[in-house]
Amino acid sequence: MKGSRVVFGTGGWRAIIGEDFTKENIQNLALALALKMKAEGVADQGIAAGYDRRFLSKEAVIWACEIFTKQGIPVYFVNRSSPTPLIMFYVMKQRLSYGFMVTASHNPALYNGMKVFTSGGRDADENQTADIERWLIKAEEQYQRDDSENGKMPTSFYARSVKSGMVSEVHPMNEYLDSILSVIDVDAIRKRDLRVAVDPMYGVSLNALNTILSAARCTIETINAGHDTLFGGKMPAPGADTLKGLSNYVLDRFCHIGVATDGDGDRLGVIDDQGRFLHPNEILVMLYYYLLKYKGWRGPAVRNISTTHMLDKVAESFGEKCYEVPVGFKYISAKMQETDAIIGGESSGGLTVKGHIHGKDGIYAAALLVEMIAKSGKQLSELSRDIRGQYGEAFMEERSCRFSPEEQERIRIVLMENRQVPDMPFPVKKISWTDGCKLYFENGGWISARFSGTEPLLRIFCEMEDAEAACRACQVFEQFLGI
């Protein structure tokens, strides 16, 4: 096989188009899934499939369909660019054992990939992805033997598969939107005459967001709505650097809120009424606070190791608990189910709320934020001040360090094998090696270092009550690692 074998990270499989994201690798992965489904006796259920707006996304689903249908497995194909949460919703509602989405989420435009979902519409956990990788070995052997058949399908293949019923084109968007509208207080939003700026970042969330906000009688202002596989020359990741245009738009148009989603619609970025970018940590804390104080919900929260401990303070003040898990939303959704948590999220912008799908959904999160403004009667900037006044300040410093393969191995040995850490300028309470390395300071702050599961980066996160202290701690860690 050309290129490297498919390997899953924290957010599915992602690879550079033309290098490892190839027809051969996509069909190998499809064959591995098909063989796994047959072995588990769930092949007759079929598999759900969707794609985003990236280059070759639709074609990749059709390449995968060639394999599934030849293996006698029906495909339920949402044959239009769609948000990842929609496919997860369909897997959950139809009680399928598997589904997949062709997307590289928020990665740069030269990437594409595939996310795999399992029963209940969940992200495939580490056991499932490890099993898929084991099946890949057998799939690669079989694919090479059958290459003359699997790799060279007639051009009329897809149309024949639809006509025969092996591929069913399904359209679950209405049911998905209705499920969100049924749990959002639409009447409360209608009374506020809110103005919302929407930035789908050239991705797939616009139709869903427009429908929900229109039903709530919001005035909608939209930017970056076209189909651009280069995402306007930026990463389709809703961060402070990429949402400056949305910030200006919110101020120019006197909007109550600006919402942006990443390329496949499962992560959220927010601009408040003052044009300030709200860090995903702030959004997560704000929504948990809202669910507890304004909606009267009760239950714990779940966050990963790189997400704010301010969530713990909010939980404690309401007599609840916040659970910490490794990075990867599959861990969050699993812990939420185990503990009956009402919210779970991560500092990269993904979150979910009890009663919806078991994965990230930027569209539902955006709707809930608009409801929060309406029901609380407060602007986002006011709510943010309320929370800071009650729980104090927390400053997050984030560093992303690139490295060569040789440096990666050296860093891995230092941190993970030898378990060496620098002498920090703050007393250390304990150290965790659950996912990378995390130091908990006696003053309540912390710092973590781990390899990204989606990009060749070492990510360092530090949260302290003082911004200068957080920056200093990161510098000490970088100097120690020589990066």
C-alpha cells in the first residue's frame, strides 16, 4: 500500500490529501469497517455516511460506498454537505452500530480524514479504533488481492447502487433541527428580538443555524458563508485569530452575539456583545452556570485535562462535582454517561449537553447560548462579569510547539519514559501521567504537556490566577524540553 497505514488520533483519522488521504487508504479503511461489522454480526444494519465541504469529501464517501456495497452492507448516505453532529444524530436515532463522516474538522485545508461513530452516535473510543486498526491489516491484504475489482469500479457504480437500494440517500436534517428546537426555549428568544452574527467559516453549519435562529425570530447577519475548500485561506478553527472579522462585524452591526463553527460544525467560537472573543473555557463555564442557576438543572460536569478548573469551582458551589478525563471527546461522552453529567466539554471549543447527542455539537451550543441571553435578560459581557465576580479570574496560556520526528522521540522519552519534569517556580501538589504530563500546583493552578492527536504538535496548557505566572510556567517547560 502506498503511504502509511491509517492511524486514528483523538479526533478520528486525518491526513494530508494526496499523501495519505488517498482512494486506496479510504477504501482500505472502509473494508476494515466492513469486515469488523460482519464479524460482529451487525452488517445487515447498514452504516450511515456523511461529508463536509472539504476537497474530495463527497468523492471519498462514494469510494467507501464501493467497498461497503460489494461486501453486502447497505449505506445510508446523507448526500449533501452536512455537519458532523447530524450524522451522529442519525446513527443514534436509527440505532445503528456504525456511521462515519468524511472530514478533517478544524485542520488546515490540505487535510481530510474520517471520523467513525459507534452505537448511540458516539465517537469511536480507543478500544474501537484500536480494533479497526487491527482489522486494517487483514483489509489491506484482501484489498491488494481484490484490487482489480475494488479499485476499478465502473463509472455508473454509484447510480446502480442507489437504484438497487444498497445505497439509500437519506435526509435527516429536519428531524435533527426539530430535536434542537424542542429543547430550546424558542418563545423566550422570540420576545428579545436578538441580532445574531453567524460565521460558518465556509463550513457546513449555516443552513442549520439559519433555520433555528429564524424559527426564534432572530435577525441574522452572515459572513463567510460560501463554499470555499480553502476556507478563505485560514484554518476553519474558531479562535481569537480567525474570528477578528466576526468581532468587527458584531460591533459594526450592534449584534448581541457572534457565533462561529469549525469546518464540520461540531466546535463553537463566540464573540460577545463588546466584540470580545470568549475563550471556549469561558463558554463552557458560562453554560454550566446557566444550566444550574437559571434552568435549575442538577448534575456534575466533565472536562478534559487541558480545560479550565473554573468548572470545578462552579460545580462545587452548587454541591456538584467536575470529573477530569484524557483529551478526546470519546472520553467526555463516556464519562458523562457513567456519571449522568449535564455538560461536558474541552478547551478547544467542543461541548455537549445532556439530552442531546453524545458528541460535540456547535449548532446546539450556539442555540443554547442565544437562549441564555434571552432567559437571563443579560448580555454575554454581563454574565461573564457575574461569573468572574463570584469565582475569580483564571488565565489560560496555550503553546503549540512543532518538532522534527527526532525531537518528538526525544521529548517522548524525557516526559513519558523517564518522567522527568522541570523545576517549576511554584510548589507542585501532584503529577499525573494519565494523558501526557500534568502538574497540579498548590496554588490551584496547573500545567500540562501532551502530543496532539490530530496534528504534529506538542501542546502546553497552563492555567493560573495571574497571566504573567501562566506565561512564566510555560516558558520554564519549553526551556526544559529545548523547544
